Amino acid sequence: MEKDKEKYLEALRQNKGKEDEIELGKSLGFSKEYTDKIIQELMAEERITYHAGQTCNYKVVE
């Protein structure tokens, strides 16, 4: 899962809020459930934050 989290983080950086977080995961071949799990883990690790107001509700903590 570590490689997938890194893949998702990089995709999130490049996405810049344009595509919703679930669709972003699907574009990487992840199911909704798996994407949700990745998001939960990244939130727990404080590597992403919730950020309402754009299509994607999460952003990478830099």
C-alpha cells in the first residue's frame, strides 16, 4: 500500500483540485473503497488535509 499512497499523493499534487478524489483514484486503477482507505491513512499521517471548495476535497501538505 505504501507505493499506492505515494502514487496517489503524486497524482493529487498534479491534479490541483480539478478532479474529484474518487475519480482520481479510479484513474490510477483503485476502487472507491481502496481510495477511501488510502485517503484515511494519508489523513492520519497528516500528509493530506481536507480542503472543501474545489472539485477535489483534499490537498497535499507541503
